[in-house]
Amino acid sequence: MRVFLSPPVMNGDLERRLVGEAFDSNYIAPCGPMVDLFEREAAERFGFRQTLATISGTMALELLARALEIQPGDKIIVSDLTFIGSVAAFVSLGAEPVFVDSDPATWCMDPQLLAEALQRYPQAKAVIVTDLYGQSCDIDALLTLCDAAGVKLSVDAAESVGATYRGRPSGKGAWAAIYSFNGNKIITTGGGGMLLSDDDALMAHCRKLASQAREPFPWYEHAYVGTHGRLGNIPAAIGVGQLRHLADALRDKAAVWQAWNERFASRPWIHPMPTADYGVPNRWLTVVTLEGVDPLKAVEALTARGIEARPLWKPMHLQPVFRACDAVLSGVDAALFRDGLCLPSGRNLTPETMDEVMACLDQLRAE
């Protein structure tokens, strides 16, 4: 059986029972009581005044981009080491991204380089920073810079659901945060996301946008164009069950990370992603950099054994589609991409699989 990077885990019969309740209610189409319940429990769990469950994390970013009223030519400052979804929603509206390199101590956006980017582009429309592989960015340091520049800070916390920063849930303190519940995330709705904020006006506007921007008339009246972005009642039922067991997921992921690190201890050529001293990661993925082993060869060798692994995100400034965009770089992200490897990190990963991975890496190192 193939070993996946981060497969979903259901919690006994809980999700099945909640989905059954959703079927019994006959709310099969988007919205319904499970969506309301999921949003309410997420708001309570993560400490945001409002949440909006969406069909994907990318949709949450699209709604945020629309709310920012992005116009062609607007500059946005974004993390360089990230998934393209963090950027695409804004670029599709005509924004011009400025990529900012990472702090080697956290692998998230470097505050010093953000300061340089804000000096270079004082009229930037927004800053969107990515929490990486389960670790929160240094949000207070970034927020101080953004507040001084009069720029809104949003956090793409798709990978850090359940992580904390100075005791706060990931993204808390920014103008807005987005979460992802894709199938490989720490909890899942089978596909889905969430926009979270304490800004009531922002959330009211995004909720309307996500419901085709329908005006309060008996008929379908539209003053502007919205979209279909709300999460359905059935996947929301799965989300409720997953959310109620988030603590179990965090515990299991931490145990997997610890087991990997015990194996790294005798191999000084394997360097795990550093843990920032300001928070607690959710350990979504165990990620390392390697000396003397080509990560692409490791991916190939592990794949041949039925074990999924992958390189780190390719930095945005190296993507062909963004070759003409500006960037504030230190070389950290390029080096991480060159040397980095994401290891299988599923909650049910066995010691035998870990040992097989290590034997494979040892062999590659010896060649």
C-alpha cells in the first residue's frame, strides 16, 4: 500500500454520524445547519469574531482579494516560499506581486526584508504572508511594520491550522487569515477552506460576495458580481467532526515529528526545519534539508518504494510565470528549495516506514 505524505484520518464514527445528520436534514446543497455549526465552533476554537467556510482555501483568498479592491497594477507584497495559491487570487485581478525571502531561523517571511520591500513600495495595497509547513510567521514583527506603513496584513495560514503564535491561534492579530481543509491538511473537509477575521465589515462583504452578491430582495437582485464560494452542508459536517478532534491530530503529528527527529539525531547531515521560539507549530509536515543527498533523487528513490515525498515549494521568484516580477531576496529560499525534502508525516505513519526512509537516505548518502 502506498504511503502518502499526509493522508486524512477520520475519528471513528463521528464524521459519519454528522454526515448522516446532514442527510437527514435534507440540506444537501450549499449552506445549512452544519455550515453554521462549523463556522460557530471554528470561531470559538480559533478566537476570531467571525469565520466564513468556503469551498477551498484558494476561494477564501479570492474573496479577500476582491474585498481589497485590487486593481491592475497594484503592488502586493507576498511570501516567496509558498504555494502559488497564495498569490494567484491577487494576480488574477491584476496585482503585481513583490516576493520577499525567508528568515533562515523560521523559513517564514523575513521581517527585515519586509521593511525593505515596504520602503521600496510604500503604496503597496497589501501584505500577504504565508505560514510554512505548520509554523506561524512572526506576525507581531510583521504587523508592526505593516501598521507603520498603513498596509493591511493578511496571513495565509492554510498549513498552520492548530498552530499557535505567542499563545494565539495562527493568523490571529492580522486583518484576516485563511485556513485550508484540503485532503492533506491536519484536519479536512475533503476540500474546503475558511476566512477568519475580527473585521465585521470585511466578513459581511465577503459573505455576500460568496453568495453571488445577492441583494435582500424577494427576487435575485445584484448590484455587483459575486461568486459561488460557500462550503456545502455535507463537507461542513465532516469539518465539525474533524475540528472536535483537532487536539488529537496535533498530538499525533507532534509524536510523528518527534519520532523523525530521534532518527535524525545520529545523522548530522539531516537538518530539520527550525522551530521558532515564539510559538508551537502544528507539525503538519516534517521537512528537512540534506547535505550530500539530492532531494530529487530521494523523491525518485522513495517513490519507487511506494513512499510519497516531495521537494519544498519552489520559490515564486523562480517560477516562469513570475520571471518579470520584483523580489527582495537573500538567497535563503533558493537554498531551501535546492536542499529541502518533505517527508511522509501521516498521523498513522509506522516506525517501519520511517526506518525504510532512513535506510534509503543513508544509501543515497553513501553513493
